[in-house]
Amino acid sequence: MRKYITNSRIKLTVALFAIASVTVSCSDFLDTPPEDVFTDDNFWTSENNVKTFSWLNYNTFNGYGNNAGTTADFYFHSGTGLIDDNLANNVFTNFPTAPNATNANWNEYYTLVRRCNLMLARVPNVPMDQTKKNHYIGVAKFFRAHTYFRLAQQFGDVPYTDQYLAQSDVNVYKPALSRAEVIDNVIKDLEEAIPMLLNVDDNNVTVNKYTAYALLSRVCLTEGTYRKYNLGQNGSTYLQKAKDAALAVMNNNSYKLNADWKSLYNSVELLGNTEVILTKRYIKGVLGNGIQAYTNTSTVQNGLTKFAAQSYVTTNGLPIKQAGNTQYLGDNTIANTFANRDPRFAKAFSNVDYAYSDKPYTGLTSITGYVFQLYNNPATTGTEVTTIGQNQIDAPVFTLSEVYLNYAEACAELGTITTADLNLSINKVRTRAGIATLTTDGVNASANGVQIDDPQRTAALEQISGIVNPIIWEIRRERRIEFMSWTTMRKEDLMRWKKGDYLDTNANPDVALGAKIVTLIGTNSKTKVNAEGYVIPYAAGVARTFVSPKNYLSAIPTNDINLYAAEGVELKQNPGW
């Protein structure tokens, strides 16, 4: 149970954890429990208890990981299911070939669903103000929606229940609902939660109605594009909901972009940050992370891929293959590589020198040569930087920048986007970054009056799963750059766009290459490069094949398939597994 300790602000008793994840009926407890131990019968007596119970839910946000853990939303590739095309893992990561008996996410998510259903069953009967009661019902619906959303993203069709059930209840084991039905229930929960949730002035550390709007925009954008690109269906209903939900956040003038993009990812304190709609806080003595230690000590860093590096435009807003040789100077030296490029490039990675096994840079090495420095904060020093589990920088969970890009993408996918829409959203992000803004005629994109025609958009790789129009291409690029270290978001984006081929090292060799190093140290260098001088991070012959449709979903754990079968219910395995 210890993995469910929340980062929020308090430590809770083991007895309370037992209530939160209870999987047995009340009759299984001792008939007369000690008076100082909470049970389901004596806990639901006050608003403070409800508030305390709700805090347990926040640990579902991984942020930068918990203490020394590397299950995180940023930078880490902690499991074979989390592979993206931006960062090459420091140890080669491949897709699993056969279903596993168990899956940690499956178990964690259903534990949280059960906790939310318990909260929804008990809160209506707690003696407390009705407005506050409604708020906490909204909180439970938010977390249930968020959890089922992630289940559907990862596993597709999944068992669904909105009731708190005893283990003996015949409804515990039911056939899975279709992914579409699950998502519709997710949206229903969020739309019901929004009017119930208070706009709590809590400096962005707990869920309020705008957190729910932000999640609704994410869910509906995902579903609209998933239906379009994976199922060949019309997803406009969902895209319109995504646009409307994003606009509800954008119209709240209390949210504003930070002046500095990097401060989202290296701040010791995001409490009250105007760009952050919800933050995961790390507090000394309560909860730490290891993100700075993993990128500032002897551990070989995960490295930026060549595929990702070449997606950074020049400051005039044009792709490197269109910008001209006075803007893009090539990549024979690190100075040339970073010259005139989107400033976020040099904020995330060192533009002073590359670092690899034969030639560390300030003691650091990277699997691809690019040195990650996004999380560095000059104000943090000593053990709080170098000791795994003791780093204290906070992690964003929902941000205004994501909402802006959700809005822009929804408009573009609806086919209604205008330059005015761009100015309301993506151009604010680009202006903050320091690159030229975009204009559009609804299909094409221009920067500084030059129509963008990126050769990469129609390259051979794009022929596999379909070419998108120029404005959608540029919005996707912006999303990639703005959230370069957000590994879970990038993986989810690729899946909804049906771009799994980007992860295939045969279809996309640039995803398994790094920086260009013209001169290696000696003929016996341990660092290998290809004929053009780009770092080859892994051993010869290592390859990753993306199998469609198999790798678009994770396997259903076989233990659960067998458990359902023992109850006479078929839980179908996903295609290809």
C-alpha cells in the first residue's frame, strides 16, 4: 500500500489506506474494531475525513516519479510500453512480444476506480454542507474519468463499473465495454463534475472545475483524432467538445503563460504558478523525485534522437530543410546545429558540447550525445540535486500551454481554423518561445509571409499512415517541441494519430540515431557512428519493429483473463496478442 502515499501535504495512517483500497466486505473486519482504527463504518463522518480521503487520489499523477522511482510522465522510459520517438532510452527498449500475467497499471487503475466508487457511494450521506458535498462528488468523478481514460488508452475495451461492489456481487465480473462506450462514460463523468466542482483558490494543488475542463479537452481531442485516424470515423462531435472545453479554460484570465518556458520544468515550487492548472508538488521530508540526479550524475542520460532534433525550426519559423543555408547552418558542429534554432532547443539540451562514452561533458554522458539540461536549476545544489529520491522540483500535470495547443489542434481537425484561432492559442506559445508566429488560410501555414512546405511532411515515412495538411503538421510539431520531455504525452499522441511507425527503427532509422560527431577520439572509440557521422546508440543489429494493430494497445493481463474465465465471463485479448 505504500506506493499510494500522496505527495500532497500529509501522511496518512495505514488504516486509512485499508479503507481506500478495500477489496473485502465490512463483515470481514473484526466485529469490534479498536476505537482508534478507521473502518468503512466509522470513517465517513466529516468533511475533513472526506478531504483527507480524496488526497489519496492525487498519487495517480506520476510527475517526475515518486522518490527513487522511474515510473514517471517525463523523461523516463520505465516500461516497455512507454517508448517514444523523442528520447532514446539509455538501454535499448523494445516492445513485449507476449502478454504478461500481470500489469502494474491495470492493477493500480482498478484500485483507484474502486476507491472513487467508494467515495461516490459514501459522500452523499456524510453530514456536511451540500455545496462541499457536491464538490467532492465532482472530485471523485474527475478521478474516475481520468482513470478510465487511461485504461481505454492503454488497453482499449475494458471492464467498467460505476458502482462500489462487494467481492461477492454477481456484477463484479462483467464483459468488457467497448472503448467507445468507456470514453463516452468518461466524458459524462467530466461533464457532470464540472458544474459540481468549486473553483477552489488552492494555488493549483487540487482539482477544480478548470482542471476538469483541461482533462475534458484532452480526452475529447484524443477521442476525436483516434476515431478519425485509427477508425476512419467522423470525430467532429468530440473535437468540438475539445475546443469548447479548452476555450472555457482560456477565458479564465487568472491563467497566464510564464515568461520562461523552462521554468515549467525546473522550478522548486510551482505552487500558484499561473500557467499550471494542476501541479504535483514535491516537499522535502515528504516526497522527492530523482529527475535531476538521473540527469546530473554518472548515469548515462536518455538522449535526444536525430528524428526529434531535426524537428526544431529556425527562429524565422521555417523547417530546417526550407529555412535556407543562412538560417540553418547544418550540423557538422554543435554551434551550427543550435544556431538560429528555436530557443527551446538550447534550453532543453546543452549547446556547448556533446557528451558520449569516450568524451564526457562536465562528467555527464548521453546515449545519443545530446546532454539534457532542462531540469537544471542553479538554485538547487548538493544532495538535493545529486541524490536520487531527494530532488524537489515540482512537476506540471495540466498546463495552459497544453490547453492552447488542444484548442488549435481541435480547430484544425474540424477544418475551421483561422489566423484568429492561432492568435488565441498556438501563437502565444510560439511568441513565448521566441519563434515566428503562424498564419493560415485554413489548410496551409505560413511564417513571416512564407508558406511552409516541409519536405518531411510528404516524406516516405508519412506515406505509411497518411499525410496531413500543412497547418495540422505545424500544430503537431509545436506540440512535440513544447512538450519534448513529456514522454507519456508524446506516446499517447503517436497512438491517437496512428503514427506507431515513427517508433519502428527500420521504417524510421532516425529514431535510433543521435548527434552528428564528425571527429571521434581515436580509432578504438567505443562510440559508433554511421557513414554520415551520426551516433549509433545501440549495438549492431538491434532493431525495433512496430506491429500494427498489436502495438497500438497493451495486452490484457492473462491472470485477469483467467480470473474472469473462472467466473464464466470472457475477457477478450487485444488483437495481435
